[in-house]
Amino acid sequence: MKNSKLRLTTAITVAFALLVGGGASLGAYAASGVSAPDASPSADATAEAQDAALATSSVVADDETTAGAKAPTVAEVEGEAPAAAETPAGEGAPKAPASQQPTPTVETQAPAAPKPTVETQAPAAPKPTESGAAVPQVAETEEPDSRVATDPAAHGGALDAGATGLEAQAAQSAVAAALPPGVRSRISVQVGGTRGVGDAVGPQAGVRLKLVTNTRVRWFISSQDRPTDTSLGTWATCVSNAQGVCTIDVPATFSVPSDQFPWIRVDSTPAGVFVIDPLRIESPSSLLPADTTGYAFQLRSADFVSGAETVYPRTSQISPDSRYGSIGSLQTSLVNPPLAAKCGLNIGLLVDLSSSLNNEQKALRTATSGFVTALTGTPSKIGVWTFGTLSPVNTSNNAHIPLTSVATAASAKTITDRVAGFTVPSTGQGTNWDAGLREIASAANNLDLVLVLTDGAPTYRLSGGAAVGSGNSTTFAEIEAAVASANAVKAKNTRIVALGIGGGFDASLPQNLQTISGTVSGSDYLTVTDYTALQKQLKDIAGAQCDGTVNVTKQVTAVQGTSGTAANGWTMSVDDAEAKKVSPASGITSGNGSATFRVADLGANGTRAITIKETQQTGYELQKQGAANAVCTRADTGANVAVTNAEPNGFTVSAIANTSVNCTIINYQIQQASVKVTKTWKVNGTTFENGSQPFGAATYVIDGGTPSGEFGTIRTGFRAGQNISLTEPAPTGTPSGCTYQGVTGNGSKTLVAGLNTFELVNSYTCVTTLTLNKKVVGGTAAPGDFTLTATPGGSVKTGNTVNVAPGKIVLSESGGPVQYRAAVKPGVTLVPNAVGSWECVDSTTGTAVAITDRDNGANGQVEVRYGNKISCTVTNEAALLVLQKFVQNGLDTTAVPADWTLTATPVPQEGAPTVPNVSTPGSTTGTSKLIASNRAYKLTESSTKHAGTYLRLSLTCSTDGVTYVAPVNDTVTVSAGQQVTCRFVNAAKPALSIQKIGWDPVAVTKDIGPKPTTRVDTSQPSPSDRIVQWTYLVTNSGAIGVDGVTVVDNRLAIDAVTCPTANLRNGTYFLEAKQSMTCWASGRLTP
């Protein structure tokens, strides 16, 4: 359980060598300046030498130290490195001669920090820890006393999270201005209060601290330094502020005794807060025995160096020894909250399962279970938490037990069964009060009382969620951490009672127990010598809150003659409560089934009879226990207490001083019955739950009454053994295609206790039909040419009926001329595999009704229901195309329309059926041809007789025979039921001929001039003066006009021929179809 690490330093070793080897004191060597001889030291001599050295030194509280002198601090004498301090500008700290020891005085200027020479001492033999494992006693070097430094890390480590006051102060000290005039140094103390989240500890304001003088138990050993209660003066006090920071300024006039350094100690606390001083710190080392010491922190020489600003408490305090180490805050305790004066508390047990309990664990389990048993039957709730090195102790059977009612023996047994499994692990466990109290502080349920059962002082604490500590020693830090966590529990208005068990707690040394609870023995804390005494003490605690009470626990059972379960909400009343001094006069059983009545003024061993009656609830009757209305027992002995019945629902029992009386009343539930009638529909063998049936509605009647409402509801008011008659009127809403087969499950019924469920089943056979019809518009096709199909169902010809199963039916068709296509309504998308939009009507009731509440065929699918008679019709329409031919002949052509063949070829379309071409001889009237509706056709013509001699003038189409429009890309699409007429117009190609008329050239001048194509009559005037004139007759014998005609005579100049201006257009001549023009030219004959 207890452990500490012994620190032996190089300086102590040297002092020990001087004392043993040379017989002279360290002070003598220091005064003479002679080098210290080497010798083997002992521990006691070391401490004596250290104190002797301190005794020869003095601390001067002014600034008149000899210039240039270098004074060692106590840290140097004890083996620590002195604190670093600035050297004023222009001044250097001279080095002392190697052969001399410096004079032991303290300067106002701190010396530069020399590097410490550290020697280690061979470790002592390992000593056993609480867990049984050996802990080597390794000598440690002391930390340099760097508290003069402004870095917070130099103050022994950062404070626990939450001590924000000093952290901020320490952080600011690096840039702080010089201390006020007249102030030598400043000492700040962080005062802690209640633990927050994790390791954080909140501040405590209003605590008054003081610097007190030192006393040395053994004048020559500094480790025996102890604080007195004598203050250094009015300046040596302070009060913690809202951040928990308390600051003392040391005046420059203050002189410190050479080796009697003051202590920081609590002077007073505000209301609601206290500090236990002294504390009990422990260590397995013979050099550092268990000690009851003041809760105070000793200052050191460096704290009084001019300009020093130091922070306390230190997390690694080494003066007088490491047991004075802190968590970083001087910890205060909250005053214990008062315990509510009631029977029926929420109680937590915090049980120590450290290794030192290994031989006592059975007794601990017995004592804990006895506490639970002592409260059984009361309206109390108990939870159990465990702790060792951590909390819970690291085995599954040691897990925390949540807050559980002990109002009944059954519920209390769930706790005692768990407690019976508590075991001290073989791996070894320390004592961590902090961990256990943190667990309770974070519990979801608030507790009225926590009992801490422990056999020793704490040896561990939590830091960062891990256990920190040696496991076998107790320092200030372990106690402080536990106190902070205990404050968190108290802050939730929970009282803590600490029970110290066994020899680890001397009744005269209760200080550590007091820190987490309070200062009043027997109320805040108790100590017992062994576990037998613990069991009795726990029972006394249990009874203290319930003595003089009568606790009634209400149980109900569904089966008469059996025990029941706790029930809340039952009213219990006391007759003549005021006269009997009973409070309350009435109560309602709580969640654990209990109600408590306290009887006042019973005297030392008095009794008083009271009568308690319950208010009976509907559906229940009081169950006799034997012949009594209740059974009552004493809490202290378990013996029965006499009961007198107070009919019909009460009893009289005596309250007893110094114990409680626990009574149980049992009510059994009257054997009531309830009825639930369910409905099932069976159609063509398929079962439907009521509400999902395809048709119909029904109700039921009990005992010939009015219809009894909806199926599935529970009807109460019946009793077991009652006979009822269950009938059902004929259901409604049966389709014409369905036949009602009757109901099963009706008739006479005998009810049993509880719920009686009866099922009524209505059965039907239904025939569901679908009639398919075909309508053809246009063309020569007949409805019977097509095959109509319902999927699933079958295929029929028009007007026939198929039997179908209820559901969604896909409608399609096949056969018939391929040019016919089933009509699809605009904007409708057909379901897969459907053909066309169908018109469906429901003839179930004998009159065709359009379907509007489901698929009605428009998308090629119809939904039919049981017993439906549905008729669906699809319409196919033809598309007609008329092809006409018109021919325009020229002067010498005689073509007729029949000379051409007109053709309409379907354009390929993915997914569309293959349809044939349409071809017909040309005629001006044309012939109607059946084509596929809504299918694009390419229009062409051909002629073998007139190939290359006729041109197509136009191709136009019309839907009304009046307005003709040229089709795009010679492609036409005809809608269903529509007729389109298309005309091809062809004309003979233009054909030009020319005749040249004039005198016979031979008659004029042989072989001179153009040769005429026709010789003219010589009776015409003959050329004169050798001038000859010709005419040219140009004829267009085709059926198409020609532009750009130019007449040239190759015997004349290129522009010699002149044509009529009437035939001139855009700079060239033209000739309309079958028209002529006469042009002329003249020229001189050449000899």
C-alpha cells in the first residue's frame, strides 16, 4: 500500500563523508575553506552534516552583501543546482577559487547556475508494494531549485488543468515588471476546490494562508523540519481570489534564519470549506517512516532571492522529502452535505479491493452483503462501485453495480449475488481513492449517501486517465486528488461517510479519512478494527435512517396464491395519523413499490401500533398471506412482527424504536377476461387480413347486441368462465362474380382469464372475366381477321371472354392485314408487350362503368379485381394513299399517264412490322391503296418508254383534295383513318429547232455567204448592192419553256443574228413551251 522514493543527493553524501571520515562538521570545513575529505557516509550522518552546514550559514535580508561575493544556496548544499538569475549590466559574477568553499550567505543577485554534479547511491533492497511486487529503492537526484525562474515549468511542473490563476500569473512573469519597491520577492499559492472535467480542479476563493516559522524535530536533520503555527507577521498572509490565487510579497527588510525556512500553511477557510491539517503521509522506507505532518509546504532559499517570484505548491516537492509533492494546488475540502432524514435513500458503496485485502475479501463481501440485507424491504436503492489501482477493479466480476432497488428480497438479491463475486485480482492492486470517487461523481444517478470502505491511505491517483503513484506510499498528491474528487461528489449534494477498516487506521489518526468526508467522528467518518465490526457498523448505518419507520412494499401478482412484483401508484393511508404521530398520513408507493411511514417519539425501546389501509384499485383484490392481510418483519433481526387484520384492505402493526418494520402487501389481479375478434377473408383459397381484402365489409355481434365495432380491438369487462355468443351479419360489398360461402369461427365461446382471441373467416369463390373486342375503321379488313390476347389469360377472337386471375393484365393483338395498326392515345406510353390503347369498362354490377381508379387499358394494361366483368375494345384504323399521274406533251410527243408506274415504298423502321410496297399504273384519277398508318412511305415513279424525254415538274400531296403541298424528301406519312392523294406531274423536255430562210447562195454568188436551210422562191426581191438578208425560225416543240436561248450563225459574226425583244429576258432570249420566234441577219456578199 505505501511507498515513497528516497532521495539521496551528492551533497548529503559529501556531508556524511565529512562527519564520519574527518570527525569535523561541514560548517567547519566551509569556514576554513579546506577541501572536504573523502569518506563513506551513512544516512543519518548525511542529514546531520547537511543541517550542520545550514546552521553555519546565514541569510541576510538586505542588499548589503559584499560586492562580488558568491553565496551558495541551500540547493547547492543539498546537491541542487542554484537558480539562474540575471547579472546586472557591467557586472560579472567572479568565480570562487577552486580551493575554497564559498561563504554561505545569500546575495540579492542570484548567482549563475552552475552545472550540478550528481552522484547516485546504490539502491537499497527492493521493498514489497501493496500489490506484492517489489519496488526498488533507487536513490534519486534532487531537482534543481529553479523556482526563481519565470518559466512556469520551473515551478515544479504545471498545475492541474483548471488552476488557471497561477498558470496565467506564471506565464506573465516572464515579462512582468520589477517587484514594487520594498518587496524582496513574491510567493503565489494556488488553492484548489472541486474537480471539474478530467484532471481539472477548480479554484477555491476566500482561503487565508500564512507563512509560519519552522521547527526541527532533530536540530541537525533538515528532513525533520516541521511547520509551527507561528506567523511571520501581518505581511505574511493572503486570501485566495476568485481564481484561487493567494499572493504574499516578502518585504526587503525580512531576514530569514540560515536554515529555518518558513512554511505556507492555511490560516482559515470560508464557510462551507475546511482543510485537514495535519495529514498522514507514509513510505516503506525506514528513513522516511509514516508521519503525521502539517499540511504545509516549506519554502527554500531561492524563494527569498531578490526579485524572485515563485509558485506553490510544487508537484515535486523535495523539502523536507518527496512525500510533500502536490498535484499543483493546495487542496481544500467541502463541508459534508447533511443527510436527508428519510428512510429510502439512494446509497452508493465504494469498496476497496486493493491487494492488502486479499486475506479479508470474504469478510468484506459478507459485510457488504449484510448492509444490503439490512436495508432489504425499505424503499432504498443501493449501487456498488469498486476501486483498486483503477476503478472499477480490472476484472469483469468487479464491475460497478448500478443503483438498484432493495424494496423486495428478489431485487436485493441481484446486488448480493454480484457482491458475492467481488475478488481481489492476483495481479496486485493499489489504493486509488481518486479513481473511485471520480466514478461516483460521474454517475448518472445522484446519490444521497456514499460509504467509502477502505483499509488504507491512497497510494495512487489519476492523471490523464492513468494511475499515477508508487503503489506503496502516500504523498500529499494522492490525498489532494482524492479530496478534489470527493468535492465533486459533495457538490451533487451527496454526503460521504468514510469507513477505515483494520489496523491501517488508528482511531487517533483519522486525518486522511476526514479529508474526503468531514471532521465529525461517527457522522463523517468511522474506524473499525476488523470486518466483523464493519458488518455491524454498516448495519447500524443502514438502520439509522429507518429506525422507527414502517415500510410497506406493495406487490401484485397475476396468479392468485403466488408472490408478486413491486408495484407503484398504490395509495396507503394511516388511521389517526396525527394522534399516532405518524408522518406522512398517507403515501403512494414509489417506483420500487414502497411507501414509508415514520412514527415519532417512540422512546428508547418503545413501540406504537398503527393501522395502515390501502386504497383498492379496480381489477384487484387483497391476497391473504396465510390468514393475514400483510406480513411484517423486524429489519434488525428478521423476526416476524404480529399483524392484526383491519378489513377489508388494511392491517395493524407496531412500529419499534431502534429498528424498522418492513411489511409486504400482495394483491392479485382479478381473473378478468377480454375479447378480441379478428377477421380473415379467404377468396379462391387466398387469405387476406382484414383491411387488405379485395372487397367486402363485415362486423360482428356479441350476445345479440348491436354491431361491436372494428375487428382487432380489445373489449374488456368480461370475466373468466363467462359464455358469450359470437355472430356475424351477412357481409356487404360482394361482387356479382363472387359467391359467398359462409363464415367460420362464430358461435358460443367460454372465456378464460386474460385475452381471448377469436377469428372469423369469410370464404368466397369468384370468377373474374375479361371480354376482348376488335373494331376496324377503314379498309376492307374485318374484326375477325385479328387475334386478341390477354396476358395472363389467353387469346380469343373479337367478342369472346377469357377467365383471368385478379391483377394487371397486358392487352395485345396479332394477325390481320399488316397495314392496320392499333390506335394509341396521344401522350400515352404503352406498357411493355402491349399493343394499342384499349377502352375498358366494368360490367360487374350489370351496367358498364368506365374504369377510373386503376389501369383502364389506355396504356395497354387493365387491372381486374375479384369477381370483375371487364370488357375491353381496341380500334384498328386503315390509312389510304391515292397516287395520280398527269402528263404535259410537247408539239411532237404523245405520252399518256399509263406510260408510268407509281410506287410508295415503306421506309425501314426499327421494331415496326414489314409491310409491302404499293405500286399502280399512272392515271389522272388514281386508285386508293391501303398502307400502314403512321408509317413513312417514299414516293417514286418509273417509265421505260419515256426514259430521259420527260421531266417531273412536281410531286404534291393533299389530305383534303384542295390544298396540295410538296412532301419532304418525297416521303409521306398517313395517319390511321386518313386518306392522302399525291400527284406526279411530268412534262416533255424542251426541244429546239431552227430554220434559216434566204436566197439560194448559188444564184447569188456561188459558195459565198451562209447556206440557207431552205431555198426560197426566186420571185422574192433579189439582193441589191450585194446585200443579202436571212431569217431564222426558232421553235420549242417541248412542253417546258426554255430560257437563255442564243441564235448564232457560224457563217456570220457572233452577234449578227437579232431576235425579237419580246423574247428577251434577263439579257437572254426565251421560248415558252411549244412556241416559236423569228430572228434575222444580213450581210454583204463578197466577190
